[in-house]
Amino acid sequence: MRALAPKELSLSSSDNPQFDPQPMLTSEANPPVPISPSGSFMASPLPAALPTHPPPRDPVWSGWDVLLIAVLTIVSVISLGAMLGLGTYLYQQKSLKEVAPLLAIVAQALAYIAVGAFMVMMVQGKYRVPFWQAIRWNWPGGGLRFLGLGVLTVAVDLLSRYLPMPKTTPFDEFFARPTDAYLMVVFAVSLGPLFEELLFRGFLYPVLARRLGVAWGVILTALPFGLMHYMQYRSWSAVLLIFIVGVVLTVVRAVTNSVAASFLVHVGYNGTLMLLAATATGGFRHMEKLGTLQFYLR
């Protein structure tokens, strides 16, 4: 057997053009895959513009978080009210009926502060997001316009003329004494609307809107807002009026994407009702005249 000449060992020759390897085609659209010195393929780096993390949910919390906040609010109000009532009875020997309105306001205020702190810790601790940014607390331009809208929303209460409204309600007890009445006024234009807007328009509405759409989100946010006030009035007609007010507040939140805007409307609404009541009763000194007022305090 003869040995092959070096020329015959080559697959590429003028005599065997079919074995000539084709050059690798490259272009900017199809760059070659880099190969490491060991012969394995190397992963191409991601473009700088491509995000490395998925965008956060809006809102970051879930419906279960909102349910937890609601349950915590109810439990806090009831438990704090019971503890304050028991302490007052044991240490001051006063009739609970006499101090019940004052204790109810204080218990509700303390519960709102405690649950509000829990809201902040949950958003910033669990989800690592700035609270006011996550809650969409954006101060709107022309805040006086939203306060004015709250004043106009009082017109909703004109519907009470065509509904079976009770002559007296449990809420009237908060105005039995001027001291309790003025404390309620302060609460109604500050901590009360602040907490309710955070809970309903801040936490509940965006979860419902994300899952069911804006329209259903508005309706289903206003519904528990109205039902929450049933125990104050024991009247479904009053609940209906508050539900309508809740729709207005939630629409403002949806249109402006601002809980601060709905808060201003809420303050304008409550403040107008309180001013009308104070004017009609001579600074809450003649509460028997409150019946002449065709509006119901919320």
C-alpha cells in the first residue's frame, strides 16, 4: 500500500472543490454566537434597555390585604370601645350612656391611628414601596375646586325629602352635648375622612378596578362605604344617600388618580354639613332645631 502524499490528505484542493468550507455569513442582524476557549457556547449579554425585573403590580397589595385591614379596623374599634367603656365605669363610676358618644369618638380615633400605622408598615415593610406613592396620594392642582365639589355634593341629601328618613337616629347622640358635637366636627373634617379615603379609595378601589374594571370598581367601593354607616342611622334610605356620595368620591379618585382629591371632596362635604348643623342649632346649643335641617350628617 502506498503512502498518501500530503496533498492528498487535504480535503480542500483544486481537485476537490466540493469540500471547500463555505465562509460563515455574519451580519449585524445575526451576529455570531461567541464561543468560550473550552469550546462551549457563551450566552449573549441582554441589551441594556431590557428590564431585569418585572414591573410591580398596581397596586402592590392584594384583596386579602384589604380584607385583613377591614377586619383589623372592626376589631380595633370594638375592642378599644369596650376597654374605654370598662375603664370609665370602673374608675370614674360614670354612666356609660352619658359618656358613650365621647368614648365612641375616642375609640374610633385611636383605632384609625393604629390601623393607619399598620397600613404604612404593610406597604413599606412587606412590599418595599413608599406608602404615599403606592396609595396615589397626589395633591391635585386647584385644591379649592375639590373642596367646592364637596360642598356641591351636599345636594345629594336633597333626595332625603323623597325617601322614608327616620326622625331620630343613633348618630344624634353625638350632638347631645356641645363638647361632643365640637369633637365630632373636628373628627369629621380630619381623621375620619382621611382614614376612610385611605381604606376605600386608597386600598380597596384599585384592587377592584384591576380585577373587575373601573365601573364595577366604583360601585363595589361605594357599596361597603355606605353599609359601614348603617349602624349610625339604622336606615337604609340614609345608606342609599351615603352610597351615592361614595360613588362621587370614587369617581373623583378614578378620574384624577389621586386619593388626596377624593379626600378634599370628602372634607368639603362633611365640613358643609357640620357648618349647616352648627348654624341651625346656634353652635350646637339648641339641638332641638336640628330637625329643621333637611340634611343628614355623615
